[in-house]
Amino acid sequence: MKVRWPSRPTVGRLPHVEVVVPCYNYGHYLPGAVEAIVRQPGVTTTVTILDDKSTDDSAEVAERLTEQHPNVRLIRNEQNLGAVPTFNKGVSQADSDYVVLISSDDQLAPGALGRATALMETHPSIGLVYGKTQKFLTDPVPRPTRPAVTWTTWDGDDWIRMQLRRSWSNIASPEAVVRTSVQHEVGPYDEDLPFTHDALMWLKIAAVADVGHVNGVDQAYYRRHPSSMSMQVGLARDAWERWRAYDRFLSSWPDRASAERLHPHVRRRLADEVLLTALLLGAESPLTDEALDEAFDTARRIDPEVVGRAQWSDLEALRDGRPAEGLPAHARAAARTAALKSRWQRWHRYRYFG
């Protein structure tokens, strides 16, 4: 990892960024997403809206945006393809220097593309740049626009090892800018991973290119609401879906030594995370039998060796309504609470610094 001061690339042709905006029944969000793209300074942009045969007025809204902005175009799916196939349709046809995939309910922060491409123009080995995202419910609150404080760059394999040791992704998605040649090299998003296709994609990119992070400033605004794809997965299911993505990557990563070393680490970490989350939630309010069964089943599917570990025994005690055995149980409960707080703090720190 290297922390660098930003530098200005050689003056010349502005980088061309194609921003792919898939849309299904989110026509009311489209104007905000598109306006935030076309106002980006320091780059030229093409906005490709892909309407996935929406049943609302999305296509009509998109048509009006193409009339207002010459760099906005609309592609309409003849039939509803679903999210990931539509993503692949969009990024596969990109012929720009860089490509961004952003949901129609999210927005880019002012200056985000200029900051990201400045890093990539300065360091041609970098294939993926991301940064901090601000989550919002109704409208984002733009903070004062300022240059990036610093850049952080990683060798791709080092970044992969860092991500797998954590076993969770700190890229929300709209802030990710990818070198188009690298995007085409690694191929499409995995349509068998409807919830973690992006986590796998970032790892695949890092396997062939280096990774950069824009520090100290918002790069995108990520909408959180009940209909968001990311909100449709339960906590145990979320760990399972991450395991599927990481397992798929590790099974094909050319660095076999690292893959063999990290595979059991990821397996154990995610299985323990399922039980830890259930224990923490169960300490606050009773869990349903269905939730407990899902936690046990998911943890065991990820890592059969989880059966009998301390957190498994503690969750069994919680399910049976009896105290966990021995004085160490109290220490384990305190450690779980501390671990959750530490994980939250690390998550926030890495949202700023990768």
C-alpha cells in the first residue's frame, strides 16, 4: 500500500467516461442521477440508460433526458432481463477510457470522475478506483467540494489479500470507476450471484490490475431504502452470498498459495460472523425459531467445522433458554460486543482509506 499526494495528469484530451445507468421502475430517480453525471468537470461523459422494460414512466423520462443532453442515450430492453444481465449488456458495449455502473437511484458526487480519472491517468497500472460513499434515505447532503486529500494505491494481489482477510467488501458500487480495457478483459458480472456479483468483480479486476482509492472526499451517494437490492438479503443470507463469491474467486485465483491459505480463513470468518450476529441480535430481543435455524444452517453450510465452536455452543444455549456454560461465556459475550464495535469502526475507517 502506498499513500500518495494527488498530481495533475499531463494536459491533453479529457478522459472519456461512459456511465451505464440501468433502470427498472425508477424513473423518478433518473433525472437526479443523470444530472449529477453530465455536470462532472474534468472529463467527457457518455450516459447510457438501460431501461429493463419498466412498467412505470422510466423510458419516457429517459427519452426526455436524451433530448436535453446530447451525451445521454437510451437503450430499451425488449424484454425484462433482470438486474445483472442488464448490467452486463451495458458494460459490454462500452468503448470509453473508463466505465462506471451506477444504479438509477444513486448519484455521483461533484467532481468524482475527475478525481478518479486523475489517479488512473497518473498510474496506468490501476484498473479500479473507488472512494468514500455517503449513504442517504431521501436526498444526499453534498459536503463542500474539495480536491482529494491523498491517494492510496495497492498492488492488486495485496488488495485481494486485504479484502479476503476482512471477508467483507467496502465498495458500495456507484463510486467504482473501472478502466474499460480491464473491464473487458475480466469479462461479465456473474449472473449466478445476484447479490454479490460486484464483490466478485472487484476481486477479478484486482487479479489483473492495481487498485486505487481517493481519500478524504465523497465520491458517490448511495441510496438506502427498503426496495434496494442490498436490503433484500437477510444477515445470514448476506454471509452466505459473500461466501459464494469468495469461494468462486478463490477456486480460480492464479495465486494458488494465497488461495489455499486464505480459503479456510474466509470460511471460518464468515461462519463465525453468522453466529456472532445471531448472538448479538438475540441478546437484544428474542430470535424466532426460523431465524435461529437459518443461522445454524448457514454457518454449517459455510464451514462444517463450526459445530462445537464456542459461538455455536453459546447460540445453542440461547436457543434452549439456558445460560452459556462456564465463566468464559461472560468474557465471550463482552468480546463479541467489542468485536462488533471494532468492526463498525474499521468499516468507517476503510470507507475513507480503502
